[in-house]
Amino acid sequence: MTENWHQNLKNKNREELIAAAKELFMKQSFLKVNIKDVCHVAGVSRVTFYKHFQSMNEMVFEVQMEILESMTEFVRRAPTAEMNGKQMLTSMLDAWIDYAGRHPEYIKFILLFDLHYEGYDSNEELKERYKHFVNQGKERHFLIDALEAGIQDGSLKSDAEPLKTAHFIFTSMMALLQKMSLTPKEDWSGESQDVQMANRFVGMLVQYLSSESDESSI
């Protein structure tokens, strides 16, 4: 029981540190946040910090991976029951826009991370770990099931290579949503110009991927 208690406390401290860093990163550039700030918000000591993380760079990578996992899981949970592949894809892309609207600060963090990634003075082990994390996501992309279902049921083009198409959609959607994340949060609404543009892009993308026999139902 004592061993379990210590492990639970260790896990709790780690989660609190990540949550604290995430909170601070959303308020200001992660380049300005230091270990002392994170420990203060988490209510733990620097000794505890170093039991879990070697540096602030590692913490930045950790928050990046958590946000990406949160985003992809949100998109995966989009309503898809009793839908054909094209409808599933549309629902997931709509959910993606919804996520960006709820958390523009997360999308902006991903943007800043990408911009500064090459400048990080991080060790090779950390870079390899992140590379492995990204490659895992690419190998079994969260849009694959919808794309494969659409090809099988005929609602999407038969020559739409699922993995390549998923990567293209991810790159395009993130570029659009990252641009939108620079809009002040108070200006976000279903009627905003940026959201309308995102919805239009999804419509054009799905139309392009639709099979000829299914285009009339768009």
C-alpha cells in the first residue's frame, strides 16, 4: 500500500507540473516561463520538478505532446455512428474546427512550438522521443478510418490514398487553424469570417475527395 501511495503521489506531482506549465504557457510565451514559475503554480519544490523533468525544454515538449493528443482525441470522438465515410470525415473536420474555436491558445502553442523547434537546445534523446511520438501518429493517422470507410463504401474517390491524404489534410487544416488562432479569442464565433473560411475549406476539401457518384449529395 505504501508503494502504491508513493507512486500515486509521484504521478500526481507530474500531472500538476504539466498542468501548471500548460497554464503558464497559455498566458505567455513558453520562452519566458522558468522552472521557478512552474513550481510555484504547481505548489511543489524544484527538487520535485527534477525528479520528473530534466529541463524546461523537456516540459515544453511534454505539453506539446499532450495538446496534440488532446486535439486528436477530440476529433476522434466526433459523432460518426451510422455515417458513410464522407460524412464521417466531414464530422471529424467540423469537430477539429470546433476544438480550435474552444482552444485557440492550444493551436497557437503548436504554432509557436513548430516555429521554435529547430532552435531548441534540447538533447538528442528528447528529440528522438518526440520524433517517435510524431511518427506513431503518422503511421496510424486519426483520419484513416474515415478515409478508408469512404473508399470502401464509395462515398470517397477510390484513388484517394488514405495515408497520404490524411497527411495532406492535417498539414492544410493546421495551417488554416494556426492562422485563425492569431485572431483574438473574443472575436471567435460561428459567424466570424475565419470560421466561415474554415467551413468553406472543409466543404471544398470534402467535395474534391468525393466520388463522382456521391458528389450530388454534398
